[in-house]
Amino acid sequence: MKNLWQIAQKINTDHCLILFDEPMKEHTTFKIGGPADLFIRPRSISALEEVVELLKIENVPFFILGSGANILVGDRGVRGAVIDTSLLSSIMHLKREERIDPVLLYAECGVRLMTLCEEAQICGLSGLENFYGMPGSLGGSVYMNARCYEDDIATHIQDLTIIDNQGRLKIISACAQSWSYKRSPFMRGGELESLIICAASFRLIPDDPEKIAERMRLCMRDRMQKRHFNFPSAGSMFKNNHDFGKPTGKILDELGLRNYRIGDAAISPWHANIFVNIGKASARDMRKLIEYAQKVVYDATGFCIEPEVLFIGEF
Ligand SMILES: Cc1cc2nc3c(=O)[nH]c(=O)nc-3n(C[C@H](O)[C@H](O)[C@H](O)COP(=O)(O)OP(=O)(O)OC[C@H]3O[C@@H](n4cnc5c(N)ncnc54)[C@H](O)[C@@H]3O)c2cc1C
């Protein structure tokens, strides 16, 4: 890899904010993670295109960051560049012909799902209520095919704007791609592997804003009751698997893992599938805790539980 400092000089700072050795713990909901060599925050989709093109030409590996709500970043940080999408946050109505449903709501990848849900509610558009309260950006939620209350985000997407392998912006139909439980075509092995999600439009149905708001309140209340926000976490640590006959959280719970801790990395006292940082947890301790839980479950049941949280960078 060439000298990152020299490469960074080629980035237009009117188009992107640039930082060196930026602590990733400031950008993850776990509040864990060492420094990213080069941290780039594009101010527009065209700046994102520009910077991706440059990094590819210069052979610099890069990681696309949404809200950091589903990642565990290693204590030694991330080599190469992290591209932070948080400023790519426009939302726009694409009304189809009057009185014809559904309405399309277009949003860029850095929009927080919470904001998108609130915008839809204000406009009296229903469909995204189940996702209210889930931390994360649009891009990360599409990449993860986020799922809340048995509702997959992919089922609401009409089309996606992506940067293809040639660096071109392209609009593709979402239903032409393969999606499944917590899997998207952007993941390893998928037909859109490693491509960048720039924006998406969602099919929504007009409804009474007050009714939409009430459904959103119920989702948020449920999360608060489950104490999702009491400590820094990345939500559920492991995926569920139908073959196990019960949710992974219940398996962990029955094995007495609630409250188990290694250093400041702990299994939540309220939900055994939520792993939390109760102080200054290191990525190393969190990873040890994950491996410990996997071993306990395997020894007791023979099941291999698969993390949903992604491991990023050097541990
Ligand atoms: C308290 C709490 C509760 C949660 N509850 C749920 C829940 O109910 N259901 C659920 O599914 N998840 C849940 N999560 C996990 C998390 O909120 C979701 O997975 C969310 O979709 C992650 O989005 P993000 O923007 O934070 O992604 P990040 O963590 O930033 O990134 C995740 C992956 O997406 C990729 N990515 C991000 N943006 C782009 C882009 N523009 N183009 C291409 N790739 C991109 C990243 O490179 C990375 O590989 C919860 C998390 C927390 C902290």
C-alpha cells in the first residue's frame, strides 16, 4: 500500500472530510474499536464516487461505515480507509401518479433508519414502522437485510442505487436480487458482493399519520422494556436458526449465560443474546466472550451458533 498521507492529498477536502488515526470506538454503538488509518466522510454521492475511484486506483483497501451498529472493530483498528456515509442523508418523495399506491420514498445510504421512519410518518406513509427504534443507517440495514418483528427490510425496497464494479452509478430492481434471513446480495458470495449502496427507494402505503405513530411507539416501547439501550451493544450477537427449535437467546439463557462477563464485556442481564460493553471493554475481551458462548452452546447442544455481528479490522 502506498503512503496514505500522499494519497489523502489527492482527495478534495471541499468534497470530503478527512481524518487520520480516527478512533473507531467513536463510531460504533459498542463504543469499541482502535484507530482507522484514514477516515473519509464524503459530503455527497458524487464525492463518494470520486473517493472510491481514487482508493481503487491507489489499491487502498476500504470499509464502508454506516452507523456502526452491527460491527465489532478490533483494538488495533482498521488498516487502509474507512468511508463514513453519515453525511449522505437526503430524503425525497417520488410520488407516483396521484391516488395510485404505493408511494416511493427515496433516501441516501447514510440516513438513519429512525429518521427515515419519522419522515415517512410525518408524510402519512406506512410500511417502515417495525424498524423504528433500530439503530443503523439505510446502507447498513440494506447490507444486513435488517429484520425487526419478523419483517425484513428487503421486502419494502423498490430499487437500489449502487456503485458497480466499473465505478458507475446504477439503479437496480431490488426484487431481481436474492435476499434471505439476515442475508443480502451485497454480502460475501452474493451477486452484488462488495458493491456500494448509495440509496434506496421504499414502497410505502398512505395511512393515517396518528396510526403510524402509534405503531412506531409500540415498537420503541418494546425495545425500551427489553432494555436495548441500557449499555452499548450491537443488538443481537447471534443469528437465530430454525433447526435449533428455539431462539438463540433462549438457548444461551437456559445455559445460564446471562450476566457472564470477561473484563468489561458482558452478556446482558436482560437478554442473553445481547452482549454489552459495561465500561471499557476491549474488542479482544468481547471476542473471547463470543467464543466462550459458542463453546458452551456447542458442548451442551452440538449447535454452532453463528454471529450476526461482523468482525472488522485487526484484533
Ligand atoms: C440496540 C440495538 C438493537 C438492534 N436491533 C436490531 C434488530 O431488531 N434487527 C436487526 O436486524 N438489527 C438490529 N441491530 C443491529 C443493527 O442496528 C442493524 O444491523 C443495522 O442495520 C446496522 O446498520 P449500520 O448502518 O449500523 O451498519 P454498520 O454496522 O455500519 O455496517 C454493517 C455492514 O454494512 C455495510 N455497509 C454499511 N453501509 C453500507 C453501504 N452504504 N454500502 C455497502 N455496505 C454498507 C458495512 O460495510 C458492514 O459490512 C441492533 C443494534 C443495536 C445496537
